[in-house]
Amino acid sequence: MNTDLKLSFEFFPPRSEAQAMRFWRTLGCLETLQPEWFSLTYGALGSASQASIDTLTQYYKDKRCPMAAHLTCAGQTRAQLEAQLTQFRAIGINHLVVLRGDLTQDRTSGKYYHYRYASELVELVQEIGDFEISVACYPETHPEATSAITDLDVLKHKMSLGAKRGLSQFFFDASVFLRWRDAAVQHGIDMPLIPGILPVHDIEKIKNFSQRCGASVPKALIEQFSKAASAAELQSIAIDQCVELCQVLQGEGVDTFHFYTLNQSDLSYQVAQRLLGSEAGSAAA
């Protein structure tokens, strides 16, 4: 096994019995790869946030691998955020992925946005203390940034406030990440920048999602998937593409990857297994 490689995997909390069965099966499968940590996304309001808390609480009753909790500031007051941080600490969480949260139609309302930027949330978390902080970063520039430089300014500011690592938006061209990483270093950003890896389960959904979040999907990759004659061929293309992407990055000194699993273990497991050179375990859907 390649013991120098460090992996983490992201999930979203289940919100039905069927989703719960898939979630725990997926998490158990990927635990066999001995990742550095898992992360769990967070819905800022109502039942979505409660699903995150319930899942984290259940997981930490039988803690086997560290898990980072996502925290967003959209739609929450300082008092609500402080209460949430207190609850995370009580559960046993000491690593947070700090994000602004998705925009809504109410994004201009002071009622909705008590904190408008992730940097403000990083500052609050640091004020309360005792949490390790990861933040988001964008190799193809955040859709709302006025330029690539101002986007790096934002990332550098979050680093200066106490962020320990950046987890990147997904991408499909290694050169996109590598050029951006070089620019970030030249900009004075010296914290670890971890590539976010998204195995392609459904190319049409990926195309639509990418348009909304500012990521690009190479035409050659789309053509590859469009020519596939079977589900098995689609899976093979997805695994090969993802492994090749990671191997190119490894050749440029990258030894840490963060996988967006979409609560499916099959592709993430097989990609990670090939990267690790492991024969242990078996994939579960």
C-alpha cells in the first residue's frame, strides 16, 4: 500500500431510511482504506442542519475515523452559530470545514445574511477557539469573484485568520489545478491546498452542476462518456479518468486528495484503491 498518500472523503447526511442505509454502507466501505478523515456537509436551516447533527452524533458514538463537520453562516445569527459550535464540541468534533453557504433569493436581506462571507465565520470560529479549520478554494475562480487575483486575496485572508488548509472545488484537468496552485504560492499562500476529486457517476448531472459552480468539463471527457456502450464501460471510463488525473497530480508533488463521494462508494473506492495499490477490502455500491 502507498502509505505516503493521504485521502479524505466527503458525504452529505442521509434524510431518509433508504439514504441512511446507503450512507452507512458507503462510509463503512471507505473506512477500510484508512483515510485521514471524513467530512459531512451541512444544511444551514431546519431539518437539513438537524440531519447533519444527528448523523455526527451517531457516528461519534462509535468513532473510528476523524470526521470534520461543515459549517455555513448563511441564514444564521451569531447566537445560532455559537450554539452550533458548542454542540459540535460536545459531540467531539474538532475539525470544521467553514463555508459561506449557498445563495438564495433572500441573499440581499440582512435577515438572511447576518454573516456575509466565510472569512467572517472563520474569524468567529477562531474567537471561540479549539477548532481546526479547512476552507474552500477555487482553481477556476469563484463565480462571484471579480478576478482570479481577488479570489486569491480572499483565500489568503482566510488563511491569515487561521484556516489551516484549502479544499478545492472539483476539476477535471490537472493543469487547471497546478497553474492555480503555482499562482497561489506566488501570492503568498503557503497552507496546504488539497485537490477536490469528483468521480463522474453521471456526466449529464456533472455538466449541469459545473455550469452553476464555475467548473469546466473538457469536451474530450464528455465525448468519451457519450460514446460508451454500457454501464460497465461508463464505470471504466470514470475510474480511468479519475486515476489518471490523480496520478498526474502525484507526479507534480500532490500527495493528498479530497473525494466528493455523493454518498456512493463504488467509484471513489476503486479509484482510491488503485492509487493506494491496495488489495484489501472490496467495493460496495
